[in-house]
Amino acid sequence: MLAGVFIAIQGILNTRLSEKAGFWLTNTIVHGSGFVVSMILFLLIRDGSLHSLQNMNKGYMLGGVFGVVIVFSVMKGIGQLGPAYSVIILLAAQLIFALLIDTFGWFGATATPLAWNKIAGVLVIIGGILIFKMK
């Protein structure tokens, strides 16, 4: 729930900032400030080590690259569709892709069978988007 609240607020703040600063400067500010806060927290908490990164799939370090795409697309979506409609589409896409990850066991996730209730849940969300956009 916390992530959902912050995604909605961050998207709006980033969109407003990008109106003055542009999309890519905004993205740079967002990720730069996030890096600074993360580094401070890491130095205070020390919950990992650089040495442990040697024995992992290097592809897992692409999260920051994906973050650039996420921030850019959320700003574009909010700018073109408004906050509510943009976020509901984001959530539906996120749920559908997460369901595929669960079903097929991608990225090291444990594969779980696709059940009718999961399909029904996705259809309800898609129906909700259509109802939400009705005039």
C-alpha cells in the first residue's frame, strides 16, 4: 500500500517538475536524489556488501535502467491521461505481467499454476478500466 501511495504522489510531482525541467532532467534529478538517499541509508544500515554481488546474475542489476523507463512512462502517462487513469493502467499492466512471471516462473520466481480466479481478477481490473473511462 505504501508503494502505491508513493507511486501516485511521485508520478504527479515528477510530471509537474518535468513541465519546467523537461523529462530527462527530471528523470536525472529523480534518480540522482534517490541514489543519494539510498547511499546514505546503506552507509547507516550496512545491509549488504559489494563482495556478495560477484556471485549473482549481473542482469539483476538492470533495475535502475528499468526505473528510468518507469519514471519516464509514468510522467508521460500522467501528462497525457491524468493521474488516476494513468495509474490504473499502470497497475493493470503490472498485475498482468506479474501473473505471467508467477505462471511461467520467470526471473527465478516459483512457477504457480494459472487458475480461473486469477484470470477473473485480471478481467475485473480490465473491466474496471473500461468503466472508469466511460463518460
